[in-house]
Amino acid sequence: MKALILVGGFGTRLRPLTLTLPKPLVEFGNKRMILHQIEALAAAGVTDIILAVNYRPEIMEKYLAEYEKEFGINITISIESEPLGTAGPLKLAEETLRKDDTPFFVLNSDVTCEYPFKELAAFHKSHGDEGTIIVTKVEEPSKYGVVVHKPGHQSKIDRFVEKPVEFVGNRINAGIYIFNTSVLDRIELRPTSIENETFPDMVKDDQLHSFDLEGFWMDVGQPKDFLTGTCLYLSSLAKKQSKLLTPTTEPFVYGGNVLIDPSAKIGKNCRIGPNVTIGPDVVVGDGVRLQRCVLLSGSKVKDHAWVKSTIVGWNSVVGRWARLENVTVLGDDVTISDEVYVNGGSVLPHKTIKANVDVPAIIM
Amino acid sequence: MSLQIPHHGKANGNTGATKAVILVGGASRGTRFRPLSLDVPKPLFDVAGHPIIWHCLTAISKVPSIHEVYLIGYYEEHVFRDFIKDSSSEFPDLSIKYLREYQALGTAGGLYHFRDAILKGRPENIFVLNSDVCCSFPLNEMLQLTQERRAEAVILGTRVSEDAASNFGCIVSDSHTRRVLHYVEKPESYISNLINCGVYLFRADVLFPSIRTAIQRRADRPRLGSYRSSENLASSYMFDEEDSQKNEVIRLEQDILGEMADTNLFFVYETKDFWRQIKTAGSAIPANALYLQKAQQSGSSELSAPSANIKGPVFIHPTANVHPTAVLGPNVSIGPRVTIGPGVRIKESIVLEDAEVKHDACILYSIIGWGSRVGAWARVEGTPTPVTSHNTSIIKNGVKVQAITILGKECGVGDEVRVQNCICLPFKDLKRDVSNEVIM
């Protein structure tokens, strides 16, 4: 089987992290975002993966070569010379996608969930129509495009209603699909939208079904959602009693959902959790309080600091008695001086912050 | 007594007896020192480990010719009883008495009311100190100037920025002779940046006649001095009339000093040393810092020895319990029986008696009230103001807020809670983050 991952641009919404690495290479739950997807696809029997990007991803090639070897699969990069939207990239990769008759997966690279590719493929085969999209239940459907089924049908889609005022359903497009190769006949090689052009066309021909997602789902394209998505991911690991999580019997673990790379060092009298990810080679000092935060590799949080709802970028240093909160994001190699308070600061790489940031601000 | 002691110019440098008066005010004054003055009279509030008026007394005790000190104010008798008892044993050469005004008489009115007590023993000179200032009190230098110039009055002056000057009494002096040519209290327009520090030295035989003259003047012609323009002339007159019927409030600043500049040998001693007013509660923080730095410079044994975790100057009361991993200073005072937990950070702050600060908390530019509790990983924070500023408020998002965070008596800050630029009245528990608020 084959898969196409829609990566698109460099991921400006996830700046300042994406000023240093393209989004697919940012670690989510101590694993690069793209690797979560490659792992799940390989496990479902996918042998060819296409990354649809619209920038020159030199830095990605090294990692992709590694993953090809690790999983015994082919990974190719399909570069759009101009952005082709969400459907155009499929047409651009037509040759690979049509290399055999098996259906192929399409996924947005921003989406995190438990990736039920095997189940999706089985369901798709069972109904025999052209496409299946994964849908997820949301609490506030009025903010999204909602899927409406044919009367009396469990899965066949009748229409999409964008931001419905009146309740018409609570299932939304989760950004993960499987299609027969014939879908490529519906797409032209031009900037075009899968959601707004391809799907309505398929619905008209009764060719599109939905598949309910079990478990969590999150678009982690921006820092706030990246943090929320991490919490959901860690909760799902806890539910599965994953060995990856640090056991709650550790004296510093507070409230569970704590993921710590074995190479990280934790000081004395810390209180860590819930929902904390600590990457490789991170150093956490004594008396540190961490909750709902991500410490990326090589970062350091000094003694008595207090960090909440924050992403600490690679190699950054948080000073003693510093306090970070309210979706603060530190880019690569940022230094927060001792005793400084940062409220919702987005700090670009290589900056040193010496005075309080009292209100959310971008520090250039 | 047929042998009259000459007023001045004794060849051997000895001087006649000198007395000192500290004006302490009363409970109905000093409301700007709330919430701290809700629980302790402002003159007795501890900065750098001692009551504000202890610092005045210490300076007075260094003048050899002073043996008698009066505190004049309208607090109840018992308020200063313990302080006077303790100070009398600490300063055995000083006799300290509290003279209570039956009602607020004004700074000069109070002096005049107690003239018989003050003049007893025929003192030659009288120091008058406002208790709400923080400075090095260069009293011996003022006394020396009196002798050199045969002055009848000397005022302590300091230079401030031109913007700040009009908030104070302004002195115009002859730059060469240092004689005061003109004095005006809180002028509307810029007059001079040399301002009144609230510390005076008067010849006894000049002070009381000057006050008497002012009282006489008041009786002849009710004061109209407080009106600012012709529009409110009528209302200010009404107010004044009522005021003068009620009592005879005579103030040194408004009623005496201006006249003295015209009629007397009145000089200014300009200090280059530190000087601050202690008006708002937040101003206790710069005062604390300045007195601690002074103690450090004079090598005071009261201060904690500097170390990796003590960044001097730091005062820790002997009965306080500070964990060795806590990092304190600079400019921190820790009161009696205070408990400071492991990994705590305190900078530019006063922690008052019986307060408790739990592990890993951080306290910056704040006053922690008596018996207050600060939780683990809590952050209580004010905003530093420029060293030269005489203002304790700052503008944040267009709103004026107090720079120093103050917790009144027995307040609580929950674990991990952040309190920034807040004034918290006594007995409040803060369970959520707050900033830029007064919490009733």
C-alpha cells in the first residue's frame, strides 16, 4: 500500500520552533511528528510514502533516509513548485500512487491521533466505494465543517455543512483518508482543495464514506494545540499502560502522564506532572515544578523554576526561580535569566530574556 | 542664674544643651501607609530590622550634646510605651518621652503646645525631625553649620529631579553662603530643585517666638494660603474659617519656614547622601534598602555575613528560621520568628514577624505582612522603580498601580500562585493568580 502525507509549508503557525526545524521534524511526545505517522503507516503494511512539500527540505532527507532503512519502506519527497492546495499534490504524485491498484492513504501532517490505518483500510474494502474519510466527534461542531450522512445510512456521506448554525451532526473531517486510485481522475494538476472540490464531487456520485475515530484527535499545528495534543497523547499512553511513561511510583511524578527520556537528569525535590514531556539530554535542577509542558532535547531548567503550559525549545535555559506560563514558547537556544517571569512569550531563537514579559508578546 | 551662658561661639567647640523632637503624627494621619498602618503605627514599622523612629533615635544618639528626646504626636499613650522602654536601655544617654497632643495641632502647633517641657533646662538648640523620612540624618554637620554661620535655623535639603521638586517644600538659597532666601511648600510652578528633607535645627530662642508670631498672624488674618486660584477662593476661605475655629493648626512648612527665610539667619545644609520620604507603604522598600546599605557601609554586626546564599545587605532576626538553601538579598529584612523554607528566593523585600514562606517560593520587591503564609512555588512580586525615583507607583497599561506588592497581616498565598503589583488587605487568602489589584 501507499500513503501521501500533506506537509505543505514550513509550518509558520508553529513558530518559533519551526524557525529551526521543519514541522514534521519537531518532536511530539519525544518522537518526531513525521515518525509517529511513518511508524503507524508501516505497521499497516504501507511500503511507499510520499511527502508532499512546497519547500526544499534538505534537512529532512537525512532523517527520511534513516526511516526508510529502519522500516524497509520507500519514502519520496514530492515538491510543489507552487502550492497546490490539499488535492493538487495527489495529482502531482499520480505516478507513484498509481503504481499498483491498491488504495492509498492521505493524511495531514498536523494531525495527531492513534492512526487506525488497518481498521480504516478494512472498512474501506468492505464498502467497496471510492473513498473513506476518518471523522471525529467534537463538542462544538459549529466551529468546523460537519459531515451529514445519507438518511438511514451509517457511513455514506450526503453532504458537508461548513460551520453549522443549527445542529446537523457532531462528526467532523479528521484529515485522514483512504482512496482508490480512481479518485485521481477527479483531480486536476492545479491549486485545488480536496475538501471543497474533490469531496463534493465524490459525494454527488455516492462514493464517499466516513469512518469513526476511536480515541483522541488533535490538529497540533500551533503551540496551544501542540500542548493540548501532547496531553491527549500522554493520556492515551497512560490508558494503554505504556512502558514509555515514567512510573507514578517515582517520588517526583505528580498526577501521572509524565514522559521522560532516559538520558534526561532530574534534580532533587522536584514536582513533575501532570502532562510533561522531557526530551533527551535535558537537565532539570532541584526543586523544579513542571506541569503541562514540553522540554525539548538539550534544554535545561535550573533550580526552583516553575514551568507550566510552555514549550522549552532545544538547548534553551530557564533560570533559577524563573516562572513561565500561558503558552510560552522558547525557540532554539533561548536563555531566560534567573527570577524572570514570562507570560505567553514567543521567544525567537538565540535570545536572552532578562526582564519580565508580563503580557503575551513576541520577542524578536 | 546670673552667669548667662553665651548662645554661640564657644572657643573650645563645646555647645550648649541640645534637645531633639521627633514628630510622629497620629493614627488618623499616614493613611497612605495602609494596609501596613492598619496593624502597626507607621513610626513603629520595621525597616532594616528596626522601627522607623529607631533610625532617627540612632542618629540623635550620635550628637553628644543631646540628652533629651521628645516624641510628639497624637497616638494613644500606650502606643510608644514598649518602644520607649526598649530604647531607653539601648540608648542609656538619652531620656525619651512621649508628649501626646490632645488633638492634631500641626507640626509647629504641637511644638508650641509643649514649649514649657521642651524649654526646660534652657536648651540652646532644638532638632526637629519628621519621622516619615529616611536619611542619614547628618545632625552633627547641621550643628556645625549653625555654629559656623551663627545661624538661627538650619534646614536639611537635598536635590531631586526638577519634575519631582514641586511635590516637596522648595528652598531657594544663596549658592555661596547657603543662606535660605525663599521657601515655598509644594509650589505649582518650578522654583528650585533643592527640597526640604523634613529635618531642622532651630535656636530655641528663635523657634518659639516665630511660632507665636504665626499664631498671632493667624488670629489677625485667617489663612488663605491653601487656595490655588481665584475660582476656589470662596470655598477655601470657608474651609479655613471652620478649620481655625476648630483648632489652631500651625505647620512648620506652611506657616513658619517662609517667614524665617525673610526675617532670620536661616541656612540650608545640603546632603549628598540618601534621602527618601516614607509615605506610602511601598516606600518602606527603598527605605529598607537604604538603611541596610548604610548598615553595611558602617560594618554593622547586625547584618548576616555574606555567603553564596546571602547576597548582602541582609538582616535576619536572630529568632527567624531560614533554611540554608534559601537565597536572600540584596536588601532583605527578615523579622522575628519568620520561617523561610528550602530553595526560597527573596530579593528587595521585607518579611514581617511570624510569616512563613514555603519551599521554592520567590519573593521580589514585596512586603510580606505579619503572620502571612506564602505557599510552595508561589511568586509574590513587585516591580523595581528607578533608584532615583521618589514615586512608588508605576503606570501599567495606562493604569497607575503600586510598584511594591504588599500583603497585609495574616494573608495567605496558595501554592504556585502568582501575585504581582497587588496590595492585599489583612486576612485575605489568595488562591488564584492576581495582578495590578487592590484586594479588599
